Amino acid sequence: MKHIYLFLIVFLFSCESYSQDLSQEKIQRSFHSISSHDLLDYAAELSSSPYMGRLSGSPEYLEAARWVAGKFREWGIKPANQGSYFQYFDNPYTRVFSTGKVIWHGKKGSGITKELIFPEEFYPGSNSASGEITGDLVYVGFGISALELGWDDYAGIDAKGKIVVMETGLPYTKNDSLLAKWTPYAYHRYKFENARNHGAAGLLYVSKVANPNTSYLNDFIYAHIDVPVAELIFAVSDKNYAEHKKSLTSEFLPNSFGLGQSATISAETQHFPDTKACNVVGMIEGSDPELKEEVIILGGHLDGQGYLGELFPGALDNASGVADIMGAAKALSESEIQPKRSVLFILFGGEECGLYGSEYYVKNPLFPVEKTICMVNLDMVGNGTGFYLANGLSYPGLYQHFTEVNDTWLHRNMRSSEQRINYGRPRSDASHFENAGYPTFSLWTSGSVKPVYYHQPMDNIEALTPEIMEDAAKLLYLSVLSIANK
């Protein structure tokens, strides 16, 4: 009898070991099916000229959304929104037909004129009105009138009919409860509307990035200029730009003034106020009859900066994150070991316009927040040598799945942080999920090996490192599978 018991124990351990080995083999097959070549192909497709930089609200963005949804359908990933792959929301946009022009005129009477060079010295405004204006230049600091906070950049300034030169951001930068009172004044839209309310005809924004997160205002023409241009304008007025800007925050006093110069800005645009964009939503339903009511979300924004007289491909920001999610989605869908909990893939629209898509989802969730295990957001995950998982230290039980996968399979440097309250304006799709109470992670890369061309025309597939994209998709596949089946 003792020998029979011993045999049964050995047999059961052998069966368990065999089952584990078999599961490991199945997981390995899906793991090794994730290919950097496929991911680079996805990113190259989304970055290509037919999608015109995927400006949210545009027909080209909707085409990109349909292309991704077609891949989901091909891989057997189900539509998540009552039979649809799409969650639509209002999203006006402005089509920019050319780079336009910015011509700087030196001191009055000097006869000095300089036409700025695109893209080195200026970008056209993504939401500029169409036309041409010429006006005197007035520097208005941060462009803020916050009387209850003791700040008014327009005090003593006549901006009527003039072109204002303005900074982005705020004079107050500490991340504390007082910042919350300043935050409404940090939005680009507020700054533009405040300039218009003070009679300004146009704007030179000292921030040379393509940015659709701005206001379209009738007859208000603007462009973005690089810092060296602002330095030149200040030097002609016998002022040091860097020192003056620093003094605004160090002395915490507005200091606006006329520049004694003028400029001409021209733009060729058309505004579409009544258009819609969408989130792309696909899901893998969990295999467990009870656990499938719970969900893990993988998200990243699909939209880009569009076309500003030249294509802004948006490869790193954020075709890379979308491609990583697609790689993980395909592997999870085709995996021989299926997730017991459901997995929801959300590719957000309107991120570059002001986080429209993520805001819409948290107000119209497809799964209740209390049934959402976690949300992982990917943005610019395509250039680097390591990983950074923001908020991981605040959710150690969940974070452990990622570290174990990395330590066992990938061996990349991985760091993390605790979740902290952000009193400033939300800057990523993850922010809306954090604020709505979702356990939220943001996956980033660390150790960039190529230049990062943030919101620039050179953000093409040459700016990507496919190897880190492959490992990001593998990290997501195994970590999500581990969390789903725990």
C-alpha cells in the first residue's frame, strides 16, 4: 500500500510538472510570435502620408481608426461598444494647407526685415484663422489675467490690433494646492481667448511645437516661434530674453512692454467646427464565466499633430505606443492560454487636442471602474533601452507581475515611481483615469538611443528603435496574461 501511495504522489507531481511545461510551451509560442518587424510595419502604416498625421477629427484620422479596427477584426478581437469598434465624440479641427509665413520687421524706420524659415524658426498655428495680418509687437509674458491671484500680464498694455508675443505655462510652478488655483490659466485656449478679449489681432507663441490643443478664433492669426527668434526680438529692444523670462518667476511680477517692432503673419487654413473623432475599442472576453466581468485596459492615443504644410508623421508620438498595443493584442487573441479576465484595448482620439477621447471614456465607460483591475497607458514607447512604469510602487501587487516578467524574460532595466497628486492641468490620457479612481500605470521607455523629435516633422519611423517596441509588446502580453489569470 505504501508503494501505491508513493506512486500516486510521484504521478501527480509528474502530471503537474508536465502541465506546467506544456503551459510554458504554449506561452512561449505566443511570446515569440511578437515581432519587431510587424510592429515597425504597423507604425510605418500609421505614420504614412495617406493618414496626414492623424489629426483628430479629420477624415484621415477616421481612416486610421478604421485600419486599426480592421486589424482587430482580422485577429478575432471583438468590437467593445455594443457591436461597434468606435466610441464617437465631438472634435472640431482645422485643416492647414501651407506653412504660411512669418515676417519680422526690425525697429520702426530701420528697414530691416527677416522672413522666418520653416521648420527651423517657426511652425504655423494648428488652429489659426486664414488670412494675413501686420501689427506692432507687444510682449505680454504668460498672457494671464488672474486678478484674484494678483497677476495681470495686460496691466497698462494696449494690445488692440497688435500681435502679442507670449509664453506657454505659468509663473507659478510648485506642485501644491495653490497650483490648482493657477491651473485654469495654464490652458492654451484660455491664453488665446484672453489675448483676443484684450483686442489682439494675432499671436507669436514662444513654443515651436505642432499643437492642435489651441483655440480657433475668427480672424485671429497666429504662429509658433522658436526661442532664438524671441531672443533676437528682445535683443533689438536691448533686453535679454532668458533673463527677462526668468525674472517673471523669480521676482513673481508681471513685466510686459511694447517691443517697438512689428511682424506679418499669414496662414492658409479652413476650420471644421462640426466634426467627430472616435476611440477605437476592441476586447478579448475573459474565458472564466465570473472573472470575465473584470477587465484590464491597455490604452494609448492614436491621433497625431496632422499636417502643417508638411507632414508631421507622429511615429514615436504615438504610432509606437499603438503598435506595441497591437502586438500585445494579437498575441493575447491568438494565445493558446486565454485570459480569464477580459482585456479591453482603447486607442484614444483627441489626445493632442486636449485629451478628448480619454475624458469621453471615463464619462462613458464600457466597464465599471470598480470592475477594472488596472489601466496601462502607452505614449511614446518606441525609443530607448529600458522601461519606466509610473505609479507601479503604489500598486505593488500588480507591479510585481511586470517585474517578474521583465526579470524572467526580458532583462531590461525597469524603474517605477509612486503615484502623486498632480495639481496642474492633465497632460496625458492616464491623468483622466487616475482622477476617476482607476488603478493606472503609464509605460514609458528610458535611455533614448535616438534623438526625440517631439511634435516635429522628423518624428518618423527612423526615430524608432524596434527592439524596445518588441519587448514592450512582450512585456504587455505576459503581464496582462498573468494579471488576468491570477
